[in-house]
Amino acid sequence: MENREDNGGDFRFGKSSRLKKSREFRAVVSSTRPKKTGNFVVYQAKNAELGPRLGISVGAGVGCGVVRNRVKRRLREFFRVHKDRFRDSSDTVIIAKKGASVLSLKDIEKELSFLAGGEKV
């Protein structure tokens, strides 16, 4: 089976698109200043030409496990759909606040549009 993860028109959210280790998260958070929105804290830093990657943190204060997983799924979907509009070599860490649990995908797109090349709402 061929690896279609990084093909130009592919919209997958593969392993190479994820920040997985705590040291990767710490490197991004410690090297940049946060951009705060109503429901998220966002950190972005350049990486070593690895392409755009995403790390998500949703704490227990956001809600139960079902709610936290829903927020993570919506954030991954936002990144997956708009991945081609992110800076080519950037690591992005998104930390959800309590209010993020009630947001739809469209609400997340409006709030985080500045990440995908749009203007901040």
C-alpha cells in the first residue's frame, strides 16, 4: 500500500502532522508568545522543515472525556481542512479553555481563522 499521507491534494491528518511528545509541546510553548482568543490559547513556532504540525491540549476543566474528545476532533478537522494555508514549517499548539466545549466547527473556524491565513475575528 502506498503512503499517501503527504500528497499535495490529500487531506489526511497523519502522524507526521502531529506533535506527540511533551518535549515537542514544551519547545513550542517556551519559544513563542501566546495568541489568546476567547476560547483558545495558541502558540506557533517554526520547525526544522517538517511541514505544518499540530498539538492539542484539552484539560479536564473543559468537560468530561466525551466533551474533551469532541473538542479535539473539531480542532483536528479545522487543521486538516486548512492545512495547506498554514505556514509551511510551523508547529502549532492549541490549548482549549472551558468555553471551547460548546463551539461548533464553524465557530472554531471563525475564532482561529487567523491561523489559516484569514483575518482574526
